[in-house]
Amino acid sequence: MTDNQNIKIRQSKQKQSLLEQMRRTPTIEQSAQKVGISRMTVYRWMKANRQFAQDVEESLRAGREFVSDIAETQMFNLIS
């Protein structure tokens, strides 16, 4: 494989890991750190690829819903 192919494979794996992480931690900064890339890299990828930008927005939305559900559960437990 060429270096260019290796880079594309690595970036593809990083992008997938980032999207998965955003579903659990809905912030770009924290998710990028956990995956081992910079926040600026995420924004560069989003600017270069419209589909990836949409995937990021969807993952962030799902992550916010997840965190909201956890917060509601905690609140109800405290009320009980």
C-alpha cells in the first residue's frame, strides 16, 4: 500500500471512532481528545466533506439526547 492509502485508512478509522465517541460525549473537543486528534482536524474534515459534517451533527444530536436521558434518570432518582 502507498502512504496515501495508509493515511486514508487511518483517517477513516479515526472518523468512525470520533463519531462513536460523540454519541457518548457530545462535544467536539472532548471527543477529539479521546480519539487522539485535534479539534481543528475535525473542523478541517467537516469543511472538506459535507457528508462527514452531517454525520458529526447527527452524532452530536444523538449524544445530547443520551446525556439528557441520563440527567433525567438522575433527577428522577433524586426525587424518589
